[in-house]
Amino acid sequence: MAHAPNAAGGQHMANAEDIIPRDIRFGILDNAQRHWLEDDIIKTVLIDGLSIFLPEGERFFIRSLKHYGPKLQDRELAAEINGYSVQEAYHTREHEEYNRAMARLGYDVEKMEAPIRRGFDIVKNPLHRLSITCAIEHMTATLSTLTLRHPELMDRAAPAYRRLWMWHALEELEHKAVALDVLKAATPEMSSWQRYFVRVLGMNGTLFPFLVLFLRNVPIYAKTDGVKTGLRFWLRFFWVTMVYPGYWRRCLPNVLRYYLPGFDPRNSDDQELMRKGRDWLAANLPPAPGASPQSAS
């Protein structure tokens, strides 16, 4: 699919036509389940732990991009931002319900969310917020690419959870380049090297704090299930993340691509993965209206 030129004469990496908001309710609150992925606490916490970040994160991302929207004289980019914001608003709604489901099961969601909320709240500078959004969008797009390339990783997931994460993965792939398009359009006075510096600072300020907060939350989560997080637990955690299935190991090369000058988030199989994701949703979900949820924006 062709990519439209921007106001500066360049090309957008995202395409507004690819960004399709889907107003789907997954009913996780009514289908709350422990260890929903292969009855395995470690595999489940790796994914539930991501949801802990998402409601605050999605709102942060929407604000970051909408700050620049009115300032950019680019109709194509405005359409990208609008589609992105509606998708993220639906994600916010579903992950708020997802996290309420975890709380209903007894997990201390508030304790896990509180430092994440504080972390996002202290970032005030608009360009800093945008650079963090670019970094996190790349991380979520990397996880989403893994999910869509290897859907068998979710074959033994509880159905409602599998549907939600397949939907989320598809939409993250559809809008993964929007924040980078906004960064380029919002900094026309910067050289490519100055923009690279801003982008890399955003990743440097995101990756380590994310890992620290994520790993901090794992014992809080496990304690609810009466699981001790001793050496044996962490050895198996390392095995699952870095050896087999090796979720983090598989993601690491693409995450590190972000540090390349001239980084382009697009992959050669993006269109094929989006097609497969849309086909999967068509086969597993009913059609849904596309109205924007006012409260989430």
C-alpha cells in the first residue's frame, strides 16, 4: 500500500487506511481466570504484567500525540493520530476491565499500578513524552509482531484472553509508526542526528524503568497465588523468557534495531501479518461498531 507524502515532502511510515479502530468488548471481567495461559503462572504473569502498564500508558500515549495534532498542518497525519487515538481508547477500556478482573481474583492491582502511574505523571515536557511514546510503541509492536508471527504461542490460552491479545496485537501493528511520524513532523528544525538523539534518549529512559517495575510486580502477583519467588522460580522465569519459548529473547533483536540511525519500524511481512490478523478476527469475533469512546480520550 502506498504511503502518503507529508507536509515536508517526505513519506509517512504509517498509513491512515491501515488503522482500523474496532469497538470490541471481550468480557474478561465476567471470565476472569488464573493462569489462563497453559495453566502456567510464569507464562501468564508475563502477559498479565503487561496489562498492568496499559491503562495509564494508553492515556499517556493519546495525550502525547494529541498535544501535537492541532499544530501540524498535515491532513494525512491528523487522520493517523485520530485512528491511533480511537484504537488506544478502546485498548484503555478493555485493559481497565482486564485489570479489574485481576483485582477480583485477589491480585493487588493498585499496588502494582501505583508506581507506573507516578512514573508517567512526572513526565511533563511534550517532546520527552513523545519520545517515550515512540519507544514504548516500538516495544509493544515488537511483542505484537511476535504474537502474529507465532500465533501458536497462544493456542492453549483461555479463549476470551486469546481473543483480546490477538486483537490488541493486530491494532498495535497497524499504528506502530504513527508516533514516529508525529516526532518527525513536530521537529522540522532538527537534523536527523538531533532527532535520533531525542529518540534514543526516550528508549534509554524507558527500557530500564520498565524492566525494573515489571520485575518488581512479579513477586506481588505470585504472592497472591501462594507461589514463592525463590531461586527455582527465577531460574524458570529466565528459562521461559530467554530460552524456551524465549519470549524476550525473540524480541530483543528487534528492540535493539531502534538504536540504529535511520531506523524504520516497518518489516517486510507487516502487510501479511495484518492480513492474517484481520482474517483471524473475522473468523473468531462478531462485527462491531466503530464509535469512539468519549471517556477514554
